[in-house]
Amino acid sequence: MNDSDAIVHLPGVPAVPCPCGWAKRAFVDAPDAPASLHLTRIEDVAALHYHREHTETYYVLECEADAAIELDGVRRPVRVGDAIQILPGVRHRAIGPMTILNFVVPPFDPADEWIVDN
């Protein structure tokens, strides 16, 4: 990674749709980056999904009082300041609205996003 790839101003990154709502993704295409960072907004209830290779760590920046995370069918409440680690294979979805920072290791690859049919 060279100096021009080392700093990303997330508010200036275009938002892209995702199973959660929308995401602004940094370091996805940076060569040799060990992780990517996503500013993600969950508008309602995210699609149930999992990753075969990615570990995700959510950090809750803001959320409603009834916000929750579902991990392998278990729903748990979340609040501002919570960090949630989601290992490969764990079926998950955020139940929002909420805004999170999502640290993805290795960097996000859309081919490793598997939507679960309910």
C-alpha cells in the first residue's frame, strides 16, 4: 500500500447497496491491505447472510433502542459502543436502524456474500 492508499475520507466514498442497506467501503481494492473498513447504514432489517472466508467485526456508532443482531438464529440486543465479532459461516443480520463500522478480514469480496433464503 502506498501513501495515497493509506487515508480514505469515508464521507466522500460513494455508497453502494448491500444486504444491510448501504455501505461506504474503504481499502477494498488496496493492494496488500489486511482488511477493509465499511461505514454501513442498516435502514431496517438486513438480509440474512453469511461469509465463507470473511471475519467481520461490527462497531455500533448509532442505533435505535430496539436494535439487535441475529447470530445463527439467536437475537441479541445491541447498543452504541458494542463490538460484535462475526466469524466465517455464522448466519447473521442486523435488525436496525443502525449505523456501524464494519472491519472485514480479509478485505471484502462480494463473491463471499451468501444470502440465506428464509
